[in-house]
Amino acid sequence: MLLPVSRVVTRVAACRGGSLFRSFASASSSDSVKHTLPNTSYKAYECDPPPLEIEVKKDDALQLYKDMVLMRRMETTADNLYKMKLIRGFCHLCTGQEAIPVGMEHAITRDDAIITAYRCHGYTLMRGATVHQILSELMGRSTGITYGKGGSMHMFAKGFYGGNVGTGIAFTQKYLGVKNATFIIYGDGAANQGQVFEAFNMAKLWDLPAIFVCENNLYGMGTSAARSSANSQYYTRGQYIPGLQVNGMDVLAVKQACAWAKDWTVNGKGPMVLEFVTYRYGGHSMSDPGTTYRTREEIQHMRSTNDPITGLRLKILEWEFADETYLKQYEKEARAIVDEAAEKAKNDPLPKDSELWTDVYVRGSEPDSIRGRECEEIGVMRS
């Protein structure tokens, strides 16, 4: 199913390097509108779906748009840096999937937790990392979010734990009695792994505030969902856990679904399975052209009919929340923010050799050598 389609500015400016954010919004006839999501936005399993009628505030809509634009610009720049061989190793971009991390973050608080797979740059940005920190990490610089040692697949921020066991964090939340939830993200390619069903079972046994989120971008690596899954309706796969399928290309539907799912779990109803049907425009990673198992025409069709940024842009103009001048001005500012961050990151230093053991071994317990090299040769001195 692929369907047509308040963050305050000061926080974004501080957290994401957005010092260029300025107000160019046109005068609007209203600061909010009543909006009805398409009736194809949700499919529910063993539960009633969220309401389709929502209120959209002007400031919220503009911030959702800004976050997605900045995220896409960052990912486009990462693509270019990889092709320039300034980013090495694995690099998994989320271009086309921006509505999910943006909509999710706007629906929850920083005290909620997010556990993701390796397509994590967008989530890291939304959890408070700056563009500079993310691009630095991708280029292996010491100024990166994990000091240049994690790369594309291992980023962390407050309330964001990279790829770990999210059910355990949900257990902690229930044990502590806090009103928070854990969003545990995996792809359609990983949905058939046994550990997913083990986690389902434990979460339901203890009615944990665990929200299992399947990002179904239709292709697990290079294999279509239809070829890999006997049941590709992933929102029904929890069996004894209710589920909801969501149009993951509509940021407003994503936001509404995440808020609804959090309310479900923190109020004692147990876990929930969310399936966001989305689409990545690039390949599985930068090493995958993405056109051997799908056609260029399919990709272009998705870009032209389902793009999450274009969809919200049209709504903002329709609701007169802003005009073309404002939106184009912001798009230029986003480019400037990312370009400045990329240039700075290019000139940042690589991690020192002495960082090899940091956060890996207790100080004083490091091995004497690695692959035949004495620690002193690489600058690691015991204290």
C-alpha cells in the first residue's frame, strides 16, 4: 500500500545548526486548520484506527516541512561525499523516507526512546544531533556524534540508542513506572527473523510499552517483500499484538499514528505493531544502484506521486500557511546550513590512535597488541 499523498525554531537552530532560520512566512488567514486524512491512510488489525480528523497548526506544519527538507539535503550531500570517497564503508541513506523520523519525533518527547536499524541518519538528526556531527561521523572525523568510530550504522544521541534490543528498554520503562514508550524500528527485510517474534512474545507477556515499527520500503536489500514474505501485511504479524498499517509517505499520518500508538502503550494496553509503508529512492546502500531489481520508471513514479516533502508543501500552500517565497527561501537556507557543515567536517581531524580503546575496555585492561602491533606503536599508552 503506497498512498498519495511543536517544534520551536530556536530548538532546531540550536540542535541542528540552523542559525539561518528566519521568518518569511506569509500572513495566513488562520493559525490552524481542520484536516481529514485520506481514508486509505490506515489499516487496523485487532484495534480501531486513529481518527482521520486532525488539527494542523501552522507552526507545526512549517517545522515538519523544514525538518524534512533539511534531512533530505543532508542525505543528498552524504551521497555526494560518498562518491567523492570522503565517506567510506557502508552508507545507508533515507532519501524518500523522511516522513517517518520527522513525524515520529514530532509526536513524542525526548524521554521516549527510539531504537533503529542502520538507516539511522534521519533519526539521529531528529534526536538532536547537528548536521555537522552527522556528516563528521560519516567521514570518520573526531567531531562526529560517536567521535568518528561508528560511521553510518552506529550513531547515538539522547533517547536514541542505535541498533540495540529495544524490548529491554521498554521493560525498563515499565519497571520504573514512567509514562514513556520505546519505538523499535526494523525493516521488512528483517521482519522474518526469529528475534522479532521472540521480542513480540516477551513484550506481550509483560504488556510492555513497546511499539514495534516495521519500515516497509518494499525491498529488503534487493528482494521485494512479495518474494521474501509469505505474509507481507507486516502490521498483522504480531498475531496477539494489535497492529496498524500507515501511509509512511504522509508525515501528518505518521505523526498522528505515533501519538496514538504511544497513548495506547503507556496507558497499559500493551505493545503495538506499526507498519509504515514507504519507499527509498536510492539503493539499499551506496554500493547498491537500486535499479537491478526495480525499474527507473518505478522510482520516478514514486518521486512524482508520493514524495512526502512535495505532499506537505502543497498542503502548506493550500492552507496559506506560507507562500512560495518563504518555502524557497528556506530551501536555500537548508542548502547553506548543510554546505557549511560539510565543509567544516571535511577539515576536522581524524580520531587519534589513542582513541582505539576508548569506551571499549576499562582503562588499564586494554590488550597489549592488536593484529600483531604493540599498543605503544599506535600511541596507546597504559595509564
